[in-house]
Amino acid sequence: MERGGVSELDQLVCKARRYVVLMAGYDPGIHLGSSLSVMEIVAALYGTGRVKFNVGNGAHNRNYFVLSKGHAIHAVYALAAAMGYLTLDELRETGSLGSRLQNHPEVDTPFVDVPNSGSLGQGISLAVGLALGLRLKGERGRVYLVVGDGELDEGQSWESFAVAAHYNLANLVTIVDLNGVQLDGHSEEVLRKGDLAGRFKSLGFEVFEVDGHDVGQLISALERAEKSERPAVIIAKTVRGKGVPAIEDTAKQRLSRDDALKYAGDIC
């Protein structure tokens, strides 16, 4: 699907969200809450053709996607299946020995431009380096970077963003999945983030704030960010575990298979 309409993308998100919950029924070890919060963000990128599932690494002048919060990779798997690039049989084997769909991106994970993300903060450094490298090579591609708010506890994150601002990497578009929860609890209780928009602005970023579960708002912010002459960040307010009331806005992860089947049927 190229440049899909909002209603079409909403239907795609609904289908993909069901697939994530079903995967959690087969493998309760996946990061269910994070994958559900980031779903519309991933759909706004792939569903509009900004990034694509079937682009080879040798292609020039293409866009790149870096999921720095690599534990949310199941959102990518689910969306790929919803768009016909993976089978449901493969989704059911997620995390199994021999499956190419593991619980963090690896070197042979499909549809991943930057493997081994998930060690928080490192994907940000990789994305900044990739954006700088593209500019030095004279390529027109952009780097779309998705980070979690808990990830911003890492000092490496802000060092990397300072580099992006210093070199004015206008080909870098960062999206913060601001779901307010991290592994140890609510983010404000673990470590207050303060005025995130102000922190980015002080570095020289152009900042946009949106409802991260509104595909239309996300697409509009992406369009504006792509016109910026500075590095841009979209702060997307989301709900961790969106669509599954038992885990919404909590650090809870696990569902029984019966509960997964129930919630998958109730979503949307």
C-alpha cells in the first residue's frame, strides 16, 4: 500500500494490533505493551510508503527506519503480516528456536535496517551516524528514528541528539513514543523527564507534539517535519498496552493464551 488514506490505515492498525496480542498468546515473553503503544507510529511510516518492507540494503536514495526501542519489534512483525509480507504461521513461531522473528532485532531479522537495537540509546547513535553518512555521500534518503521515553534516561541519547543538532541533520526525523511507562514503572516515578519539548528545542530541533494514536495527526506531523531545515522530533503521546485494558498504562506484560484470544477478538 502506497500513501494509504487515514481510514485505510486505521483498519490496518486494528488488524496489526490483533496480531500483536495473538503473538503474546503464543509467546508471553514479548514486550506487548510497548508494541501496542507504537503501532500507529509504525503504520504511519510503513503504511504511507515512507519506509518499505522489501527494500534491499544496496538501494540508493532510500529512506531508513531505526527502531531504537527494539523490544517493540513485534509491532513491525504484525504490520508486515497485516500488509501481506509475513504469514500468520511465522507470527505464531515468534521467539522460537530457529524462527527469523526473534524478540529483539538481529542481523538476519527481516525488514530491519539496523539490527541489534534494544540496548537503549544505541539505536539513536546509529541513526544519527546513518543520517550524517547519507549526507556526506550526497544521498537524498531520510532516517526515521523511533525511540521510547524511558530510553531518554540514557546519557548517550542526549549526546547523540546534540550531535544531530550540531551538524543540522535535517534528514533525521525522530519520533518519541511517549507512553509514560518503562520497565520499572511509570517514567515520571523512575526518572522525571522534565519538559521534553523544551529540551529538544534548546538543542535546536524543530518540535511537533501529537496524539500518537491518531494516524492523521502523525502523518501531518511527518509532512511538516520533512519540510524542516533542522532535525525534527515528533513527540507522540501514547498509551502503553493500547487496546488491552488489563495492561494499559502499566508495566505489565503477560497474557494467558485464553486472555490473548479474548482481547484480540475485542480490539477495535
